[in-house]
Amino acid sequence: MEWMQIVSALALVVFIVVLLPGVIDRVKNSPKGTSSDWMNFVFIMLIIIGFIMMLIKLV
């Protein structure tokens, strides 16, 4: 491994270690989604997937 890869790997590990406690706290204290919220999410995802499939078929 080159020294740049080692430094990049160490930076990534430090980045994860610094951010992990905040992520865990936000996941524990996040608002819970209702059924309506999840249905809206599924609807939007289906529209996006359909749009991407349409773009793929046009190529």
C-alpha cells in the first residue's frame, strides 16, 4: 500500500468514529413515520424507478 492509501484509510476511520455517536443519537431520537408518510415514500420511489426505467428503454 502506498502512503496516500494509508492516510486515506485512517482519515475514513477517524471520520466514522467522530460521526458515529451523533448518528446513533439521531436515529434513537428521530420522529417515527406514519402509514401515510411511508405510502408517500413508496409512491415517490415508484415514480423515480419508473422514470429511470423509461430512460433506460430510450437508450
